[in-house]
Amino acid sequence: MKKQFLFIFLALIVINTTQGQGKTTRIGYIDMEYILENVSDYKEAKSQLELKAQKWKQEIEAKKLEINTRKESLKAERALLTKELIDERETEIKFLEQEMLDYQQKQFGSDGNLIRQKAALAKPIQDQVFTAVQDIAEAKNYDFIFDKSSDLTMLFSNKRFDISDQVLRVLNRTDKREQLTKKQLKDQESKENLENAIDENPAMADRQKALDEKKAAREKLIEDRRLEQEAKKKEYDDRRKAIQAERDAKKNGTVSETAKTTTETAKTDATAKPAATTETVPATTDPAASKAEERQKLYEQRKKELEERRKKIIEEREAAKKAKEAEAQKSNTTNN
């Protein structure tokens, strides 16, 4: 603790000295825990280590259960056993207890397997982080960069001095560069330059966020229009096919498949529902009247389907319009 306060005291002295000389001191900090949790390789290895630790815990619980079972058995049979047998069983129980404690210390102690494997897991990534921090400090003229998650006590830290995301981007860039072509590498460098400029200028970050939101709203509107056009095209194709089928049926003197389906559905409904009155409707024997009735039913069915589709398209348009207005209002609020 004294070393920490001494370190802070010396840092403040250096800061005051440099400010007295007219130089602006740049200070930043990182959160090593945050960085590690956002590195995919570390997360995967940590998950495997947690599974291993869970297995160790289960083994310890099994040992505890065996010890408790032996204690209960000895308690129940104590009156029937000789002193020698009682001493022998108590010795066995003590041996098992000590064995369980040793195993627990080996796996979860201060220098146990869990701590050592966590340290070994984080070491390569920590080395990469230190290299990235040095590169950022040299490129952007930082005088001090602290680790928020270390033993150093930080009573207050302003988020705008946090360069953890910059370090993560450097780590991700290193992994991606190995798999990029020349053109992709050039595009990546342009993107990196923009990210660096945003890091240096918070106002630019807000503008970039507003532009990204507008771009997302535009893409959503274009997608909605495309879906609307596809719906209209499908509606037109269905209508054309229905008319063609009706014409072919009329020409051949047969009933189209759609008309057959409609007629069979109507017959099924009529059979399933009991008649409301006792009157009987005389069957129509005129083939022309029967075809006209089928065409009328087909027309009514198609009209109903088209009306439902039209309502659905109108609802989708209204939803897209409201989403666009909400995005525009949000963007105006952000700019203001």
C-alpha cells in the first residue's frame, strides 16, 4: 500500500513539473480485465478452465460425501464395535479428510492449479496488450498509462481517458492483417485512420454515430421497398396465373384446380355444418350456371386474398415510415 501511494505521489510531482515547464501531460488508462473478456481466444480457454474447475469441485464434494457417510456409519455402529475397530475407522476418516483438504489446496489454493493456469492463460495476451499500449503511447504521445484492474488504487477515472477499446482494436487488427489481401489491407488502413481520428476527437465520434444511424435507416428503408416490390410482383404473378388457369379451364370445358379446391372446400363446410332450416335448395343442373357460380366463388376468393395483401403492405409501409421518423427525430436530438 505504501508503494502505491509513493508511486502516485511521484507521478503527481512529475505531472506538476512538466506542467510548470509549459508541456501538456497526456494520461490514459486501460482495464485489463475488460480487454481479456473481449478477446475470443481467452474466453474460449477460460470456459474450458471453468469446466475443469467444476470437475474438481465435484470430486471434492464426492470426497466430502464419502467422509460424512463413514462418520454416520461409525456413529450408528459405535456401540457394537470394539475400541480397536473404532480407532481404526476414526484414523481412516482423518486420513480421508486430510486427503480431501490437500486436494482442495492443490486445485484451489493460492498457488493451486486454478490460479497458475489462469495466469498462464492470460500471460500471452497480456504481453500483446503491453506491446499495443507501448505503440499507442508512442504514436499519440502519452506520458502515463495505468491499468485500472491492477493493485493501483484509482479513486476516480474519466471514461474519455480509457484506451481499452483502442488496445482491443490493435489486437484485432494484428489477427486480421494476416488474412487480408492488398486491397482489403488498404481499406483496413483507411478504417483504422478513421477510428484513430474518432479517438482523438469525441465530437467526431458523435457525428460518426449519427451518420451510422442514418445509414442504417436508409438501408432499412431500401430493404422495405424491395420487400414491397417483391410482394407486388408475387401478387401480380398469382393473379396472372389464376386468370390463365380460368381461361384454360373455360377453353377445355373443365374446372381449374383453384376452382376445384374452392368448390371442394365449400362442399366440406356444407357437409360439416347442420342446415339452419329444413328447406332444401334445388340442385342446379345447368352446366353454364355451375361454371359461372364457380368463377364467381374464385373471383370472391381472389378478391379477399388481394385485399388482405394490400392491408399487409400498407401496414408494413406505415411501420417503415414510423421507424424512419423515429430515427430522424433521434438523429436531430443527437445533433442538437
